[in-house]
Amino acid sequence: MVKTPEDIALMRVSGRLLASVFEMLDELDFVGMSTMQINDLVERFICTDLASRPASKGQYGFEYVLNCSINEVVCHGVPSVDVIVNDGDIINLDITLEKNGFIADSSKTYIVGNASPQARRLVKVASGAMWEGIRRVRPGAHLGDIGFAIDKHAKKHGYSVVREYCGHGIGREMHEDPQILNYGRPGKGMRLREGMTFTIEPMVNMGRRATSLRDDGWTVVTKDGKLSAQFEHTVAVTADGFEVLTLRQDEKI
């Protein structure tokens, strides 16, 4: 669970490469693209341009390099030639990358074209919820501190946080201990130690937090059909706080 400085140096490389995938995607206009086109573009970029491995492909039998979750899809959306991104959508792209034996994991919800003010507000609050959780990371803090901050931020703005899915430890494996819940109580749960690495990835719903699973066995949607937005970063616990290993150049802590 606790990584060496050498391990974290390698994870920093993976994280920076993954950040560059999102920086490439930031330049795109998704309108009219199929989610499979986005998947294939990301796969070529990771494998060819970055000489890395898309860690999600083949994991748990999943055939693709990313999850693409549009509008009411909470997480684990499956790329398809038949799903076209439209003006006004919000779409979360969840991508993993492995380099030198270590994995980075990150996601971002994109606002496509002329999305409604309500959708834009949800995306902004979801991003803010992730950062509220990240800012609680330091040696001696508790996992409950992270989840409480996330949940409080979402509820303050009238939204709900999905509870069935959560962040996780990460390193040589995509999913390691501990689980990083998006709700909790301050001062409760495992105490954080320098060298721990994990993801923080809240899913924030415009309506109720209840979800359901579609027949494909992957795609998770809001039960009430309302919008959901998610953000995720891979984080390391440092001697005096945290380091966001997947930080993009346009982001400020």
C-alpha cells in the first residue's frame, strides 16, 4: 500500500503521460464523433505517441481503452460506433495508462458545445468536489475526511454523491487497497501515511444518488435519468500533504 520514493517517481512518469492524453483531447471538438472514434484515437495516442499501455484494455474482460459516460451515464460507459456525441452533451472520459510497470488513472467530464447552464453547473461542482477531497490528503488524516469533504461540497449545491462506486489504491495494479469512499465521517477510517497512492473520483448526480446497471453489464446510469458528472485524479501522500500525479498543465491547485 505504501510506495517507495522510486515507485512514486515512476508513477509520476505514468501520471504525466496520462495528463498529456487529456491535453490532446482538450483540443478536440467531440460533436459528431462516435465514442468508438474517441476510444480508437486515445488508443493510438497512448500506444504509438506515448509508447505506453492502455491499462483498462483487457482488465476484467473489458475490450476498450476508456470508459465514455454521456449525460445520465454515471460511469463505465462502453465505447460504441453507434453512440454519437451531440452538441449540449456532457461526457466523462475515464482513462488509464501503464508505463514502466506502474498505472495512472484519471477522468474528466467535458462540456460539449452549447450545454445548458444546469449541466455546466453540475460539472463545475463535481470538479470542485474532487478538489475538496484532494485538499484533505496529508499524513495523519483519515479516509473519512476525504469522503466527508466530497459529500458536503456536493450537498451544499443541491446534488447527491453516488455511493456504490469509489476511488481506490493504485500502483502496479489498477485497483489496490484502500477504497476511497466519496462519503464519510471526519476522523474515521484508515489513517493516511506518506507514500500511499490512490485515486479520488467522485460521481455527482443532479438528482438522486440511486443508480442502475444496464443490460450490457457495464454501463451504470442514474435511476432517475438525470445528469451525472465525474472527475478523477491519481494522488500521492507526501511528507506534508499531497501530490496530484495526473495534474494537467491547465490545472492549478
